[in-house]
Amino acid sequence: MKNCIFCKIAKGEIPKKFGYQDKDIMVFDDINPLAPIHILIVPKKHIKDFNNMDDSRIWNKMRGVAQVMVAKKGIKNKGYRVVINGGGAQIIDHLHLHITGPLGKSAKM
């Protein structure tokens, strides 16, 4: 997409420090964190919304990267959330996962 900020990051048009990246996926800190750890897992291919996801390989890769990042960030047993906003609830119309944590026992949905 021409004006998609995540597509611009994927193309290197906007510099970003990555916590992980490969040919399909990029991981970086959210610019407006909601928790001490708040990272985004974003496919480099533009997928507008979760309901437009038709590539199970990318979805499985995102899931696997999420599991690795939860462990790498040290929040596996400290409480975390994996969130997808969709259906117009997302700020950026490009599929991405939010991982936030640690949440502790008092965090409520």
C-alpha cells in the first residue's frame, strides 16, 4: 500500500530498529507502549485485516515468532497479552500482533 506506514518500514523508507526480522516478518517496539514491553509483529506483505488473512504460512510464522518473542522478552510466566485489532478497530490497516507484558495478577481484560 502506498501510504501504509508498516509497508514503508518494510521497504526501509522509514528507519526502524528491529527486535527480529526475516524475509516475511518484522518485530519492533510500539511507539505508544501500553505496558513495559509492547512489541508489534508485522508481516512485510500488506494484509489489510485479520479477515483478509489467506496465507496460513505467514500466520503460522507470526504465531511462532510471537512465542519466541514472549520467551525472549522474559514474560512467558509473568503475564502477557497477544492482541489483534481488526474490523476497523486498528489504527493502521495492516495486520499486526501486539504483545504486551508483564501484566501481573491484577491485569484485567
